Amino acid sequence: MSFMKAIVKTSAGPGAQLIEVPEPQITKPDQVKVRVLATSICGTDYHIYSWDRWSAGRVQPPRIMGHEFAGEVVEVGAEVGGLRVGDYVSGESHWVCGHCRQCLRNERHVCANTKILGVDVDGCFAPYVVVPAGSAWKNDRSVPPHRACIQDPLGNAVHTALSGEIIGCSVVVLGCGPIGIFAVAVAKACGASVVYATDTREYRLSLARELGADAAIDVTRHDLEAFIAGQTGGEGVDVVLEMSGAPSAIRQAMRICRPGGRVSLLGIPSQPVELDMAEDMIFKGLTIHCIVGRRLYETWDQMRALLASGRLNVEPAITHRLSLDQFDEGMALMRDGLCGKVVFEL
């Protein structure tokens, strides 16, 4: 038996350990084994690392963490036809069943039986990972591993931004965490006329500017609603992409959107949110989209085209490139909001 060092949630409590574990092996004929070249930290990984209420109710230690990766196929199962040894792939973290009502209706992003890599099954913060062939996406070789590994979260931004019309639209992105700044870049790359970004940290606002925001507003210092009213003649913007999950931001999303506009919600609130549905939503005729994950594999196709074309530049969002043994440093950066995407290179 071969062994490898992996970042493992070893017990029910804060923290994780880099320990030696058995190297994963293919156990089903539809699986592939991937040598991981790069893997990145997601907010979900930080939740598991810090062991919040959600993690305590979902994750069963010991569990190898991580679900965003790029790598090279080193072995294929007996029934795998679309992949070969040597293929350069990234992983869709949602493993879907293929037979529930949603899967049969091509709504696999809301599969009733979804398992998540690094949450429900062992993940990719390790030199090797085994995944279903259906969850391995062939990459364009022009995209280096440190960018190819961020497609899972980038897909959230693409799905959110492109869930409705974006060309020629005025857009506000609420919340400039990694997916928020990705959304800024996607909106600009796909033809938005103007993109405003908001956050409470100057570090993140500066990243939003690097990724193309026409204006970045610190909502602790400026009145966002007054600003948007001034920019739009009191009408409001065409599209609001809510990425923060903050109750105040969700309420503002409805108020700063113009009548007949679109609000796409990706941020996850930690508590119930009270809304004035009559005045701020129904009477304005808003289109509300609730976004989860990526559309499999329509969103991945869109990402591949955007990245390969060079129109979508996500490089400024990748602020730290570390090794696996620096995982505590990476998690501290996440905790303090002093990073975009943190990538581990193997």
C-alpha cells in the first residue's frame, strides 16, 4: 500500500492536520485517479477548518479536505471511455446521481442525491484524488494549473452573472470575496456597460478594481443607495449580483435594482432575512434568481471558452500560491479577509 500526505479534518473541532494517509485507489469502474497539480481553498474549506455549526452537522471526520483542483489523469476505471491517462482535468465538486428527477431534467446542479468532494467524501488537498469520470472536466492546455483549479468557484460567478442578460447592462456586485471579484471580471468580460462593486474591506475593493470594477464602494463609509441613485438618475441598475449573504446587502439588492431588473442571489445568509416583498420586489416586477453551484456542464463550457479566449483575466484574483504544509497560513488569510484565492501547488 502506498501512502501520501494530505490535509485531513481528523476530529470534530477547530483545525486540521497534514498527515500520512493511504493513497486512494479506484474502486468503481467509472472512476479516474488524478495526480493533483494545484488545489485552492474555498470558503467551505474554511468553515470545515474552523468547525462551524454547518460543518459539525454535515462532515464526519476523518475527512481529507478540499474540492477545487486541477491535475493529470494517471489511471482510469474499466468502464471509462471519455478520458485517458495523461488528460489534463479539473473537478466538478458536486457528484450527482444521474437518475433523480432533477438529473433527468438536466438540472443536475440541484441533484437530490448530491455528494460533495471534501465534504461527504475524501477530497483533493492531497497529491492524488479519485473521482467519477463524469466529474472530471478536460481543460484547455493553455490554462495553467493555478488557474484551472479555481473553475469550481469561478463557475459560481459565471452561473450567477449569466443567469440573465448581461450585455450592455449596468451591474452591481455586492460582496467582494473571491466569487464576488470573479463576478466583476465575468460581467466585464461578457459586455456589461458598467460594474460597481461593494465590500467592507479596502483590500477586497482593491482586488475588485484590478478585476475591472468601474467603481468600488466601501459600504461602511458611503451610502450605497444614494451612490447608485446618483449614478443612474434615481432609476437603479439593471442587474444586482448578491454574493455576500449579509441581510442588509440582500435588502439593498432589491432597493438598488431598477423596476423590471434582475437580482441574482448567491450569498448564503447565516440567519433568516426579512424583506419588504411588496414595495421592493413585487411592485417593481423584479426577476429573482436563486443560484446554487454551477450548471453541469453548460457553465463549465462557458468557462472554458472565456478562459481560453483570454477575455477573462482572473490572475489578479489568485493572490497567494502556497504549499500544502502552509495550510494554516492559508486558512488565516481566509479568516482575516486578506486574500483572493489561495492556491496550493503540489
